Amino acid sequence: MIRTSGLTKVYGSIRAVDDLTFDVVPGAVTGFLGPNGAGKSTTMRMIVGLDRPTAGTATVAGRAYAALPAPLREVGALLDAGAMHPGRTARSHLRVAARTHGIPFARVDEVLEQVGLAHAARRRIRGYSLGMRQRLGIAGALLGDPQVLLFDEPVNGLDLDGVRWIRSLLRGFADEGRTVLVSSHLMSEVQLVADRVVVIGDGRLVADSTVAELLGRAGGPRVRVCTPRADDLLRHLPAHAVAERTGTHELEVSGVAPAVVGDLAHAVGVPVHHLSEVEQSLEHAYLALTGQQVDPVPEGVAR
Amino acid sequence: MSPALTLVRAGRAEWSRIWTVRSSWVFALALLVVVLGFGAVIGNDAASDPAGVTPGSTAWDGIRFTGMFALFGLVAMAVVVATGDHATGGIVPTLQWTPRRGMLLAARTAVVAGTTTLLGLLCMAAGAVVVWTFVPHLGLPVADGLALVGEMGVVLACGTLLAVGLGLATRSTAASLVLAIALLLVGPLLLAQLPYDWTLTVATHLPGSGALFLIFGEGPSDDMTTTSARLTMAAWSLAALAAGGWRLLATDADR
């Protein structure tokens, strides 16, 4: 169990994390969502004691991370895949970690095998691709066979096989009853694997619920319509329908069945090139939640 | 895990950190080559010009001045090792593995300064053996060797502790090296040349002057003694470690 309570981090005049309170429960994958600069990484860094909170607390299994007797055996964290000495080999990097906890070196080889890096174990990290560094970071997180896992953007740099692998890894850990917190800006990815989501914006908590609850809150299934006369169709939709323009010739309508939209278009003589029902997406729910509350920060801009 | 076990394991990890990167081996090898090289030159000179050898001196005396090379080489090595984590971002996993920062500070300080000091002493001892092979009649008395190890040990330990402290305080390899060179070499040389009493006083109280006095027996001021030189070096090392320790203990990992 990870618990944050009133967690706050202030850098000068910027409140990177603002009075954040949430729990990450065992036995579930919890997605940690928010725009770039929302405070996700800062929150995770405070959980593992890298950054000192301005106020509030973060605990793992009821203790501050630094107070855990053997932190590597209780928490595995991948926070920054690039944060390694490039002059070391992967095996040396993990052996240094193993020495801090008296973990047998055989376990090092085991996790390198598990993440698919056994063949490159003796190569220096400076020659690794981003995906390989990501896998090495994951190997470090798994080294102590911990009950709690924190992954900050774990699929960055991974190829399709890697993405599928990390997805099954996270699912497997949660199914074993472990606590899994994973941040990502890839909503579709989070929707595939997460049971719960914690959404933050501008450092504040926006939502903390199951994925199903969040999707339900954003409305039921929607109807996607492609038509060259979208404005005409919009004018004739029933008053209780909620429509959103998603493109020049595309609408998404909620609150009415696809058949109703099709019949209506036929009745008013609007040509329809495409009509389908789409399931509510986490991305849509996320945008609905954060759109009014968060000014998205462009990619690559740190806060 | 008990605190003692945590500290021991953190120390073992620090030892691995030092010797699993190539730069440490390059520093060690370079220092060994320089000290052995000077040992050969000095030994050869003494063998070819016996009249130039100070009566009563031993092979240990011949190698004494290489302590200055050892000091600078090992200070550079300690700076590179102490700042390596911050230069590469490696401090992120390091503090995840050893989140008790006091433990990390103690382990890093002891292992880096201890290892580099021991390395310097071993190189100097090897250098003395090289001198002795050229002029065996000078002798290689154990008592003199232990005395030299004691004297140089203080110099090298203070120098490398200063380097670790600067590295932790600045978290920058370049800044630490500039500061170390300023305090150990440029500051004492420059300030002692200026025609003011106060600059001479400042120069006398810089760690480089202390090292100079302890290695060569003379410094910028006649008032210097072995005790004052040791105290000067120790005070600077402790001050640097206090600054570095505060930075590690009280601030965010890599900001």
C-alpha cells in the first residue's frame, strides 16, 4: 500500500504538487495520469525519498521509504531510465544494487534474463538504446522481488514486444497481490492495463477511482458520424444529445443511439459516410476531467 | 537490516562503484606509472652520482616528493568518483538503494577517501622499492617507511576528504576540480607571491600550504609547524565535508 497525505512540493513560486492525498491499493494496477508537468514524477520521487516534501507525507507499507529496513526488497521503482552511470556494464550496475541489500549475484543474472538483457549484460550502458536502458531500469526495480512497484513512463522507448511484455508484467504483479503504480501519458496503454486511476492536474488531485467509474462518469458509448454537412446534422439533433466536433467532417454524439442518428440524417437528407458506436475511452474521460482544470503544458517542457 | 549492516553493505557498494568504471583504473594506473617512473629516475641519479645523495637518507626519502603528484592525482580521482553519481544521474538509483543519506555519506566518505589514500601510499611504497633497487645501500628501513606512510597518510587523507566534500557540495566535477586546484595549488602559490602580509596569512592557511609543508618541510611562512599544517588541512577537509554532507542530507537528490 502506498499512501500520500497532503503531499506538497513547492519550488520557489511554483506548487508542483499541491496537497495530494491518495492511496494505491495492493492487487491492482493503478494508473497515474496527468499532463506533462502535472507533478506525477515529483510525486513519485517524493514517495521514494528522492525529493523532500514541502508538506505532507508519503508512506509505503506504513513507513517513510527511508525508514524501510530493506527498501529494495519492498519497493521497486523505475523513475528515470537514463539515470545510470554509462561507464558501467548492466551487470555491474545491478551488482552494486545487490551489494546494498546482500542480494545474491545469481539474482542479478536472473532479472537480466527476465528483462531480455542477458545477452548484453557485459556491455557498457553507454552503448544501450533507450529501450534497453528502460529494461535495465525495470530489472533494477525487480531485483529485490518487491511487493510494491512504481514505474514512471515504463513504456518509453520500448518496441511493441516490449510494450506487450511490460503490460503482462504489470498485470501479473497485480494479480499476485502486489501494489503497482504506473504513470503514463499514453491513455490507451493505461486503459489496457489499469484497474484504478489517479488523475492529477497542476499538482492537484482531479480523480481517484476505478477505470470503470471514470468511464461511466464521462458518459456512455458515443456515436461517431462522418458527414460533409456536419453543421446541418448538428442543428437537427435532439436537445438531449451532446455533440462534439472531432474533425471538419466528423462529430461524436452521446445520449442517443446510433440508429436514431442514422434515421435523423436520412430524414433531413444529410449524407453520412461513416456511422459507428465507439466505446468511451479513458482519453476522452481524462480530457473531460482535465480540460477545464488544466492548461496542458507542451511536450518536453519541465515544470 | 541493522544500521551497522546497512553501513557495511553501503560501503561494499561504494567499493564496487569505484572499481566498476574505467576512469578509476586509469587514474590508478597513471599514478602508479608516474611514481614508479620518478622512482626509477631518482634511483638512477643516486646510483650514478653517489656524492649527490644526502648522507643518512634512505630510499624512502627519495620518493617523498612524489607525494605531491599523488595528492593531485588522488584528489582528481576522488572528485571524479564523488561527483560521478551526480554527473550521470546515477544518484537516483543510488538513493533508492541506500535511502538513509547519513549512511550513504558515511560510506562514501570513508570508502572513497580510504581507497584513494591507500592507493597513494601503496604507489609511493612501490616507488621507494624502485629507488632501492637502483641504490640498495641506501636501505629500505621499515621504521622509516612507516613514518613516511604516517606523514603522507595524513596529507593524502585530508586531500581526498577535501575532494569528497567539494564533490558532494558542488555536485559538479568541473567546479570541484577548479576549487581543489585553487585551494591546493594556485591559491597558495599566487597569494604567497603578493607583497602584502594579509595575503601571506591567507596563503599560509590554505590546505595546499599545509600539504607543501608536510611533504617538503617548508611553506610560505616560517611560522608553520607540522601541527599547524595538519590542523589547517584537517579544518579545510572538515569544512568541505560539512558543506557536502549538508547538501546531501538536506536537499533534493539531483536538483
